[in-house]
Amino acid sequence: MTEDNNKDVNKESSKIVEPVDYRTQDLKYDDVPKRKIKKVNTTFRRTQMSNFGLFFSKLYQPLSIQKIMLITIAMAIFFGALSVFFVKNVGIYNFGLAAIGQSVAKIVAVNTTELPHFISNLIDQIIFWLAYIILSIPIFIFGYKKIGKFFIFVTVVFLLVSSMVSIGIGLIPGANDVFIIGDFSNPVVKEALPENQKHLSSIIPLMWSDGGNIAALLVYATFYGVVLAFIFAIIQIIGGTAGVTGIVGEWYANVKQKSFGTISGYMNIIIVIFSVLVGSWLPGSILLQNAKQNFLTTNNIDTAFIPKEMAAVFNKAWNFELYLSPNFVATVFINVLYIVVLNKIYPKFKLVRLEIYSPLWEEIQNKIRNDRKIVAGSTVFRARGGYKGKKINVLVSVILFRHVLRIIHDVRKIDKDAFISISNVRSIDGWIYLPDKNF
């Protein structure tokens, strides 16, 4: 290579490539989405994203009464059927005051075995699914005054439809003995019970020695706890609640600005402690005594000749182990799972920091300020855009996570290309506007 050639190469290598200054380019704002940037080994395309993570985001939009009723009835039918096969037949408890009604129904069922089976089953179904709604009328009145008539209307429709579905399924012959997985009929005890009490054997809680059915019960509990949280969240979002204690929970959550899921879950656990005592331990012990006595009478034998396996079950009557049964633990587990999942998918008072980057910031600020449904204050920061180098104002607001979707809709009506950033707020020290009633 000659000396002249070396000089040419050095000149080429010493050239400084000036960066493109987009501030000198005549670019239109509408042209920006069409651009792409080439880098080593790949090309980056400008892509619009929307993933702020609010579950059931479409339900937060304004819905007609017809759509709300359609969703409510559909959820109620599903919940009513689910409760038969995942609650009553399995031997766990529903939430809230329903658990008290279910526990009373079991006591009544044990003491009405002399009646014809259809009549005793009808009484059982009505008390199990419907009595608590009638007894909850004072709570409905309380909710009507403290929360709102629409909230109570949606709640009552959901509870009545779900209860009637459960009663209808329960009156179908054989429906009360259907188990999707496992066998919760306690076959050892069922064999020893009098003929008119055999259908009540599933009232007796599982024993800790029944490993296979305990595993099945855990599957039921996990599925039911998650699904229940989703049902509660959907009904809460559209304007009601899926349980009587949910009325008290909604009011208290609004007054104290606490998580609805946590408050509702704690109330349910307290109620379950009482319900298991009345609905499992007491009737279960009575049935075990009846089974033991009937077995001795039928076989004309003494207590000493009862088979060892059967005697071990009979001896659980009035025992604390019968109270602290797998059914009790599974019900508590459902509550804990329900709290965790509901707080995740229905963050009633979760706060986030919202940043809106747009040259139309003033119009957006006015739009948000004049929104009829929410109150969202905003602070304006000056910034310079990294793409075109233009000065831009950034709107920043700390708001409820559940209000994000509404604000995004407000922004998109004015600037479809605005950049919106959402980040979690762990804690604050100051004043913020929160709704004090359901809306």
C-alpha cells in the first residue's frame, strides 16, 4: 500500500459522523409512529403498548342496566351451581352469614330424619340456601341507607338467583351425592347409620387418616377459593357484592379506606369458627353416636366387638379432632386464598403514580379535572422530548389504580399518541381524595 493510499484511509477513519439533530428536521407528529430504528443485528419498531394490569378492565367502563343484570344473573347461576358441588356436597362452608344458615340447616337435617325424605330434603335446602337472606333484611336496609339502592339491588338479585339455583339442583334426586373427585360420604360410617340417616353421612367431617380424600378436598378448596375471589371481584366492579357480609365489608372499607378483600376475609373466618362448631362438630358427633348405637343393635354385639377401624371413627364423637377437621382447615384455607387473590384482582384502595407525556397537556388536564366520576389532582413538570427535542409538559398524578382506565380514556379522546406511564406507590404522607361511597 502506498503512502498516498495510507493518507486517504486515515482521512476516512478520522471523519467524525455528526449525530442527526431531529430538531432541524421537518417531521410531523403523525409521521412518528411509522418510523423504525436500525441497530446492530436488529431493527426496533415504534410499538404501542397498553398493559397496566387492571383485571376485568372492560367492566370498569360505564355499563347499561341490561348488561349489569345479565352479568349478575350469569354469575349467580354459575355461583349457585358451584356452591352445591364444591360446598354443600363436600362439607365445607360458604362465606359470610350463609355459613351460619348452612350450619343451622345441618342441625335441622339431623333432627328431621323421621320425615319423608323429600320433605326433609326440601327443608334442608331452603334453610341451607335461603333462610340467611330473609334474616339479613336489616343488613340490606343498612346498606340501602349507607351505600346506595343500586348496590343493594344488584346484591339482592345475585343472592336470590344463586340461592334458587342451588335449591333447584339440591332437589334433583341424587344431586346431593355427586362428587367430582374423591368420596366425602364417609362410607365406614354410612354403612353403620340407620337407613333414614345414610344420606346425611357427608355431614360428618373427614378424618385426618383419610389421606386421599384430604388431597381431593385441597383441590376443591384451591379451585373454589380462586373462583370465589373472581366472582366477588366481578360483582363488586359492576356495583354490588356477592355476599351479605360484603355489604358490611363494603361500607367499612369505604369508611376506613381499607382493602375490601381483607375486611371481608377476616369477618368470614370469625363466622366460620362458629359455623363449624354448630354445623360440623355438633351434628357430626350426633351422627357418629347414632351410627355406633345402630351398629351395636343391628349386629347384637357389645362395644368390644366393634371392628377396630370402625371403632376409631366412632370414638371421634365429641372429640376436638372432629372440630379441627380437614374440612375446617380447608374452609380457613379458602378464606386466606380468597383474601390474597381478591386483593390482587380488585385493588380497591391501591395507589399508583400516573405520568402523561403530551403536547396537548392543558386540554388533557382540563378533561381530567372536569370528569364527572372521579377527582384526580395533577402536577405539571417541564421536560424536553428525547425524540424531537421539543419542550413538553408532563402531567403527574397519584390516583387510585381502579381509576386509571377512566383517565386513559379521557386522555385518548384528546391525544391518541400520548405516552402514559404507571408505577406503584408504596406509601404516601399527605392528603388525597378517595370516594366515601360505592359508585
